Amino acid sequence: MRSTVIAALCLFATATASAAPVAYTLDPNHTQVQFSWNHMQFSNPEAGFDDVTGTLMWDAENIAKSSVTVTIDVGSIHSHVAALNEKLKSAEFLDAAHYPKATFVSTRVQPTGVDDHLRIDGNLTVHGATHPVTLDAQIKHVGIYPMLEVPAAGFTASTVIKRAQFGVGEGIPYVSDDLQVRITTEALEAAGFAKAMAAMAQKK
């Protein structure tokens, strides 16, 4: 286990005191889920979601007992092309009207022993279908979030999913089945984050 992972354990252990695990909130203002695909071998367009929320439960004494749950508002999808946004939300693809939420619920979290990486196995639910997915995650930085003065950690993660498996296979093979998924997030200790947010709201 490398230095950053050790630093992360020390930070989270300090935050937990004698209790474990402890909840961390994924900061929705600094959490992005982006995905890209191949379009007829000519280009690799990208899209993402504006509304992503979640909770990280971290057990500093036993990483295997840690977990993460993420919820995505499918209707918040954006591709920087208005017509494509509507097409992706339509029944032809994600059908946001009938399946407004996508979720990821981890089933196992474990260090890989490579740099600061974690393997996160879990169940992804999209378009009413649930399938196992493995995320290659990396701890980017840990420390005290300066503006809010609460423990925080930053992560990135990536995976590849096949959209046809989730019943969203329109356009294959001209539009690739494979989606390259990239995630970046900042997790803030939940109790401290909520307290800081309440204090900021009172000042308005």
C-alpha cells in the first residue's frame, strides 16, 4: 500500500475517532460523471450529467467494509448539443421519463496494491437494468478542505460499460456499444459538511 493510501487511512482514522465507518458526502458541485463513445469511427463525442449525488462510507480499519452509493438524475444529461441532449433523454435511448434515476451501489472495495488505486465492484442500474461493474479508482488527494475546514478526499475512477447490456443499444454498430466512463469527485466528511453548509446558509 503506497504513501497516499496510507495518508488517506490516517486522515479517515482521525476523523472517525473511535467509530467506524464514517459517512462522507460526495460534493455535487465537484463531482462529474462523463462518458464518451465512438461515432462511425470518425469522432469520439462526450456527454455527462449535471446532477450527481452520493455517499461514501469509509472504514479506516478495514477498507473492505467501505462502500459507496451514487445516484444520477438522468434528465440532467448534457452533451453541449441541445438536440442530442433531447435525443439521449428520449425513449430511443435512456428514456428519462420512465427511468429518471441511474444508481451505482458498491458490493466490494479493496486496494489493488498499485500506486493509490482501489478496485470498486458494484451494481449499476440504468434504464431499469442492473449489471455488475468494476471501477478502477484512484485516491488523488486527502486533507482538510480549506474553505469549510472539514476532512476531505478526492478520487477519480474509470470503467467501460456496454450500453446494449442495459437495453440502450440504438445505433450499434455505427455508434459504439462501448462507453468510456470517467468520474471525478470530492468527498467531504458528511457531518462537518452539513454543518458548514447550514452555517453558510444562515449568513445569506
